[in-house]
Amino acid sequence: MTDMNDEPTTLLRRGLIGSVVTAICCFTPFLVVIVAGVGLSAIVGWLDYALFPMLFASLGVVAYALWLQAGRPGRNPKALLIGMAVALSALLFWLEFRFALRISVAAALPVAGCALWLRKSGLVAAENMEGGQQ
């Protein structure tokens, strides 16, 4: 059985690993070379249809893990994160991957901003708790 305090750290680690691996596969020819090397070149054209939603889902896992680590301030963002991952994936499909890099960076920036905001709000909450105990 896992410790509940360890769950956000594990989620964060898995989300970051998924984001990095998926980004490497999306933006470099790494996966194309591997797939072609094993004789599956026919699926190379379809890889983006799986990789970009996986990237957005991994970024959602990172944002959710950061929310858990911050002590769950505010409402649960799970539905919003799922909706954002689906909306960004649909937008990429609709635009036929023309702005894939820009949209991916635009998806990663709010996660980074959320991390900074949660860290700052966590520090303020910790200071307020310390001040109340003295």
C-alpha cells in the first residue's frame, strides 16, 4: 500500500516523464526512425494523432499533481484539465497540425504558471499557519 503523501510525487514524476518522452517523440525524428527500423513505416503519418493528445494528457497529469502537492487549494481541476486536453487535441486536428509547436508551448506555459502560483500560494499558506501557531 502506498502512502498518500507519496501519491502526488509519483503522479508528478510520471507526468513529467510522459511529457518529456512524448515531446521528444513529437518534435524529433526519434520515433520515426525506430518505427521505420522495425518495418512499420505505414503508421508514421498517424503518430501525431496519438502523440499530441498524450502530450496534453501528460501536462494535465503534471498540473493535477502540482495541485495535489499544494494541498488542494480551491476546486478540483480534474474536469477542467481533461477538457483542456481534449480541446487542444481537437484544435490541433482541426488545424491539421499547422501550429503544433506553438499550441504545445501554449499548453505548457499555463502548467508552468500554475506551478509557480501554487508554490507561491503554498508558501503564503505555510507562513500564515506558522504565524498563527506562535
